[in-house]
Amino acid sequence: MPSDHSLMAYAIRRMRLAGSALLDGIDNPWFQPLDQLQAKAGREGGALVSFANYDYLGLADHPAIKIAAKSALDKIGVGALGSRLVGGERLIHADFEDALAKFVGADACLSLVSGYLTNLTTISHLMGRRDLILYDELSHNSIVAGVNACKANAIEFRHNDMEHLESILKESRSAYRNCLIVAESLYSMDGDIANLPDLLALKDKFGSWLLIDEAHSIGVLGKNGRGISEYFGEDPKRIDIIIGTLSKTFASCGGFICAQRPVLEWMRYTLPGFVYSVGLPPVIAAAAQAALKVIESEPERVSTLQRNATHFLKRAQEAHLATGPAEGYAIIPVLFPDLKSTIEGADYLLKKGIYAPPIVQMGVPKGLPRIRFFISARHTTDDIDRTVSALESFVATHPAAARVSASVAAHV
């Protein structure tokens, strides 16, 4: 029993249990100021290659987006200054939402100030104590938080296992008023894709609703980057709720919901995360809307991203790196046997001018640490080849990193 019951002592103990001692002797791989790293690399006559940022289409510093943001700043100001319901509404909100709904292929769209909040508030608002939620076991924390925040019964189904999902539906669906099936389109830690055709078939067969989190697939999947529906050739209107974010492809911040118009009209007046949160800042909405215009006018960015991701995966597999179930779309993990080798691997890359922080048990199951690589349309073939070669060199000179534990092997 600890003698010191202070919050500070508790936090120190928890941090130690989380593995803080592993950081001794190396630079902390997290919370690195990217601009500082870039400036340092420049002073030393090199250039930093970052795989830590989900700027999938390379729009973060696009001139048209900067101009749109500056114009909104000058005309409207910085913030929405209130909940949209009671004073924060601006013309740009509806203009942007209409354009985004059209791009996705949905009936209507509603934007929120936070991507994480969007999943949390939507799931917890939709489902009640007489309802059932079935969600993929590798769902993002924002989905899990939404599930935990409501009184519905919730059951995990094995990752991308449609037979397991169907067995749960057969056994449990009839006992509940409503049933919501939740999956991600492109999984943020593994880089594999949900089986949308089967999910749609199951939701129809068992009279359920389907929520797809497209945070990492808009701008990435499909010929024009319209997401998982375009990728599979399905009608996006068959998906009851599409959740998205503005912080990835749109190089901005915030979240959005796409659904049938009556559903979103109800949510405009009742969704807690929308009603009780400030509206999306006009500057942010303007930047995201400009990004959307660039995506539509420059579809070659999508094909460049897809080509780069395919090349990274091919090179990594040729180097016998453990890439798990990644399918070669924007997100490619390289798995390590333990936390220590993962942190050392990221440190090794950083010393070579490659920024890719480790992902440990806060974001992935314990025992499955990895370095996750976000691929961008801005990366060059040389960037990718140099990075894979550096990983290959690290593994060759670090015996622990060359071993893939039994749990990792089973996962792969």
C-alpha cells in the first residue's frame, strides 16, 4: 500500500508502469516539435522526411487553402463564437456541408468541432438501454468511448470476421429494439479494409443500422478518394451513418457525420456534442472546403498516394519486415517484438532524418507494438526506399528486432 496518496505520486507510479524507464538514454520519441526537427535537419544540410503526419494528399501547405483561410479570417474572424443552434451558425457551415455530402455521395452532412467527439457523441446519442451495439474489436478509441458512454448492450466481434458477426446477430439481434453495427473503413493501426459488401448484407438481413468510420479512407480509397463505397462500388446511401474527420485528408480539424437528411435534422437539435459545443471555426471550415475543391480538381493526388503506398508495402515485404494485414493504402505498420526494440527503431530512424514515432499499448493491443507509417502523395520514391532500407539495416543489426513474437506472428 503506497504511503503517498497524492495525485502526483499516483501519476508517477502509473507512468512508471507504462514503461517510462525505457526512455532512459534516448530522446523521447513523442511530442517532438515537427517544425523544430525540420529546422534542425535544414541547418545540418539535410531534410527531414516525416511519416508521422496524416496529410495523405499533401495539402497541408497548399496555397489555395492558405488563401481561403486568410480570407475567412479577414471577413468572419477566428471562431464561431457559440453553438450553432444559438448563435454560432455561419453561411460557410451549410455551404461546406452541402459540398462534402455531395463529394461523399451522401444525402446530407453535419460538421462538428472535434473528430473524436463525433464518434463519441453520435454512438452514445443513437443507442439506448433496449438496443445492441456490435463493434469490431480493433475499433478506434473514440468508438469504444461512444459505446461505453451509452446504456446499450455492446458486444465485440472479431476483427473483420464476418462469420463471427453473423453468428452474434443470429443469436442476439431479436432480443433488442435497435442494433448498430460499427466498423472502420481503413483501420488506423493495421491499414486493412473493412468488408463493406458483407457488412451491408448483414445489416439488411438482420434489420440493423451500419456506422462506418471513414476517418482514414476519404481521400485515400477509391479512384477519386470518395472512400470505401467508391472502393467497393457500393451506394454510400446504404450506409446509415458515415463518420469522418477533417484532420486527415482535409488538412484541417474537426469531424463530420453523413446520413439521410431527416436523421441529421434531428441531430441538429438533439446531438449533445453538436448542440453543446461551439460551431466549427469559420477559418477551419474555409480551409477544409478549399481542400475539398483541390481534391476534386486534382484527382491525380489520390493516384499518387495509392502508388506510393503500394510501393512502400512492396519494398517492406521484400525486406521481410512484418507489415501485418496492411493492404497498401496510406497506413502501413512495421511490427516489432517488444516495446524496447520499437522505441529503439524509431530513434534509429530519427537519427537518419526519418520521423516515425512508435505506437505502443495506448493505441494497439499489448504485445503488438509497431512503427506506423502514414504515406502521403508528397513522399518520393527515394523517401520510401531510404526509409525501408534504414528499417532493414536496423533489424539486421538488432537481433531482438529481428524476432517476431508468437503473438505478433499469430496476428500477422
